[in-house]
Amino acid sequence: MDRKMANRKLIRLSQLKSKLAIENLEEIDWVTFGVIVKKVTPQSANNGRTFSIWRLNDLRDLNQCVSLFLFGDIHKEHWKTEQGTV
């Protein structure tokens, strides 16, 4: 893990909104971790393609969730991932 995190900045999901307001995260090599706390049943977009929505949390502040939308090959590969997965 130390090797993978070398020269990267950890930003907690619960800090993401405030960090976006004060930092240009496009210029930083950063990572975050989250737990799937809620999964919405896969939906169909107007174009007929299916997608998933996951609500992620870092378990620090359960009121601060991030919605992650999965489309295309990512949706096909990961839509069955269990709630509670990191």
C-alpha cells in the first residue's frame, strides 16, 4: 500500500466537497476510499442503456455521501458488487 500511495494525496470522501472548493484537484494525484452504503436498482437512461448509482461514504460522517454513477463497461463489470464493499 505504501508503494501504491507514494506521491499521492489521500482525500477522505467526507472532505471531498470542501477540498474541491479550495484546491484544484485536477493538478494533484489523489485517491479516496469509500464503502458502498446504498445501491439503487439499475436504471435505464433515455438512450436505453442501463446504469447504476452507488452511494459511497467513508464512515466518518454518515451524512456526507457521494453518488457514483456507473455507465457502459464499468456498469456491466461491477453492477453486482455487494453493498458494504470497500
